[in-house]
Amino acid sequence: MDSEDDDYPFDELTSSGQHPKSSTSKSESNVDLATTPRATFSLDNLPSDFVAFLAKNDIDPAIYTVTDLPRYVRLNPDPHLTISPEELGVQLGTKVEPVSGLEDFCRLSGHVKLRNTQAYKDGRIFGMDLSSGIAVYALDIQPGEHVLDICCAPGAKLCMIAGILNHPRHVRSDPSQKKSKRLHMDIAGTVTGVDISAHRLATCRSLLKRHQLQQQSRLFQADGTTFGVMRPTAIESIQAKIKASQQASEIGEKDEKMAEYHHKEPKKQYEPKEETGSSTLGNTSHDGEPQKVARAKGTTDREDPCKRRKLDTVELLQGLLTLAPVSGLQDQCKEEDKENLTPYRPLDQEKTTPFFASKILRNDPQLKDERFKYDKVIVDAECTHDGSIAHILKYETWGWDNFHKNFMSRDRLDSLRDLQRNLLLNGFRLTKPDGIIVYSTCSLSKAQNEDVIAWFVAKMRGRAVLETLPRNALGITRAVCKRPSREVVVEALGLQEASTIGASHNNSTPQERWQGTPEQEVDMERFQAHVTEMCLRFDPLASNTSGFFLARIRKIY
């Protein structure tokens, strides 16, 4: 769960934007609760519709008896604000352990409060769930890349992304330096956050400002399923202006004329040009070779792995596609390509006003073209939050009526499925070819996780492929992923329209009625197993973390 709040997850804000009343007084918040007995949780208290939901999704109810999970913090990598795990442990009065394989993350007792510690007040630590950090690491962000965070609130992931983009000069500017010195910042890469909630975006903005990471960040209040603003295109020009401004302030009148020349030159930025990769710092091929070298060699080193993954995915679906409608593959891809291609936005057309943007990004021309799509996109989708023990325990206190209304009603679950699919589809549309999309939820539901991914990969028919994720290297035991439902694959490929087998079963859906040949049934099994193998799950019983699901997708074209 993406949360920096110490007492309540931000997802549990009421409609007025306020947290429910806490039974913990301010004086009690200073108490080290490591020795305080935890309230027990009885499975008998779970409402019947939630128990049915768990059974349908093959979720072990015993997960909700694990009420003593550790909490996690991320140490600020800013060299002016570093703190060691040992120093933090002294302040907190408890053991602080680094998490193997996850740089800057530490594990501590789940009872410990952070807000009143000096490290928290100084911005030396971020309260952040481990799952959010794993999702960001899965993006494999490189310097100079442009990242889109869909459903970005309340901002812990956003801050981590901004910090990575700013590395190694991820520094809180020294106030003693002149303003011109503080402007010297590598802003080649940017992060764009999108959320539909204004008060949650306000929290994102506060976090960015508090940690001084707003320089390369912008926020939009928008529907993540329809958001269409491309990545900033004025970065190179802006950098030239900043550099010119610094030179003018430092070297006097002679060089000020040269700076004026640099000011004028970047105006050509509004003319879209073919990207060569040189504007993106540290850009490498998927195999780790610098792109400039790969291009100079005139080879397809960078493309080959993508082609191999596409062929592997198509091979898995090939037998099933023989029953798909004739127009289901090439024609659909052509139509989707037309939808994805948008003309340049005329300079006099109204732009989308950011909820927040730094001065550097505020006047970006917002050009719309394939060449200005994002390098990396993370979709931390809205979900039922059933993997978050904290959420479930709080509903036991607040009452289950709201939980049923918000998450468990049939209409809500159906609309949630459609929302998750459309968030992922839009994230895919906004990702440039060979870019990465990470899909994550804090649900343990197969319908919101493996089923969404299986449906999406099948629907893309080789345009999107799953990539392996870190497992044992993290030092965290993973949970077993679920086998996706065959019905979602049938639906995505349109197979029910091409098959009349089993049509006499009037009580079943077309997807459920579909039956393939023995060979096609084998292909279906192989594809389901592939999705199961390529995704990643954590849960309280297996991993000693909150429930979390993650999949990494590469866009082929």
C-alpha cells in the first residue's frame, strides 16, 4: 500500500477528506508499543459476503490472523539527510534491520510510531510500505527517463521515483548557497502523477515539496483511464536556459551575451524531431548496451530480445488464435495503432492545466505524438484492498457496512474489473515502444490480478509481453501465484464468437461454454501456466508483508 501516514492509510479518507476519529491520543502516540499486546482478530467476525469472496478467489482466511506484521521505512538517499539503520534504531528505541536486496529499505516493529521522531521531522526517513518500493524497483528507472504514475496518491511511490530520477544529485539544496547554485539540478528525467482525487493529490504535492523533489515533478487531477497528456518535451531547452542563467550570474557581462544566445536557440524545441536517444541520459538497450553503440553497430541487438519474447507469447497463443475471428489479430492491431496515433497538438489548442507543476514544467507545450510517450508507466490500480491487513482490521472497528458498499457488492466488483482493465490499457497506450508497464494491486484476488494480466496479454496478441521479476534476490519469500481463469482468455481472444461447442448449456456464459480441441486445451494450459509463472505475489503468511501483486509488461509496439 502506497502510504506515508503513520496511523491511517491514506486510502481510508472519508468523503470529506478527513480520517476517521482515532482512539489514540497524541500523548499515547509517543509510546513505544513494542511491548503492548496487540488486539486479536477472530475469523468469526468476517462478514459472510467477504468469506464467500475469499473462497471464490482461493484466499486463505488465516491470512487475516497475522496481525503483527513489521512496518517498513525508506531511508532518504539525499547525502545531506542520510541516517544509518543503527542511528535510526537509537532514535526509535527498537531494532532496525536493512531489507536484503532492497536498497534503502529497513524493517522494524509494526508497533513503532514515526511521526514524532527527529529523523521523520528532518525528512531522513519515509514511511513507505515495502510493496510500493518493490513496484518502483520493478520499473528499473534509468537517469533521464520520463515516468508516468497512474493512481499516484498519496505519493510515496511518486517521491521515490522523483528521488531515483534525481540520483546521484538527489540533494536537498544547501540553503547557504546562492539561488543560482541551488538551481543546478539534473532534471533530464521527469515524473508525472495522475489521480482523480484532489485532496489526495494535495497530499502528493505536500510530500514533494517537503522532500524538495518537486523540481522534476508534475501532477494532474484526471481520470486515469482517459488521461492523455504526453511526457514533457521542453526539458532540453529548459536545461539550456538554466545553464545560461547560471553562467550569466557567475561569469559577468561578457559571457552574459553568450547566455542570451543560448536562451534564444532552444525555441526550436516546439518542432517535433526524431528522437535519437541522446536526450535521455544513460539510455541502454534491454541487454545493457548503450543505445548509441547498438545503433552505430547497425545491429538489432536491442530489438532481438523483444522479438523473442513476442514470438514466445504468440506461440503460446497460436493454437488458440486459430479459432479467433479472422479480423481478431492483424486488423485489430491496426485499428488500435490508429487509436494510439494522435496528431501534434496545435500550439493554440487549450492545454490540460496541471494540478501542480514546478516552474520548469508548468509551461510545457504538451505536444501529442508517439515520440513523446513515457519510458516507464506504473499502474497501481484501485482494488478491494483485501491484501492489506491494516484495512481489514480498521473495518472491523469502523463497521462492515461501508466495506460491503465500497468493495463487496456485485456491481462494485464488476465495475472494479472494468476500471482495472481500462487503467492498464491506457497506461499501455501512453507507453512508448519497448517501454515498461508495471501493474500492481494490494489485493489477493485472482480476478483483480492474474485474470487482469491474462486478459490484457491475450488481448494484445503479441504487442505486450510479460517479463520476469525479482524473486529470491529480494530476500523475501514469495507467495504462490494463482492460475488465471480460462474464461478471461476466451473473452480477450473472442473465442466464444467462433465456437458453438456446448451451446446447449443455457445457464453458463459463452466464455464458460467454450471448448477447444485437445491441442487447443493444451495451449490454454500453457498460457495459463505462463501467466502464473511470470507474476509475483506476497502475502502475510508466506512473506511476512501485506498482500501484494505485481506484473511487469514490456510494450513491443
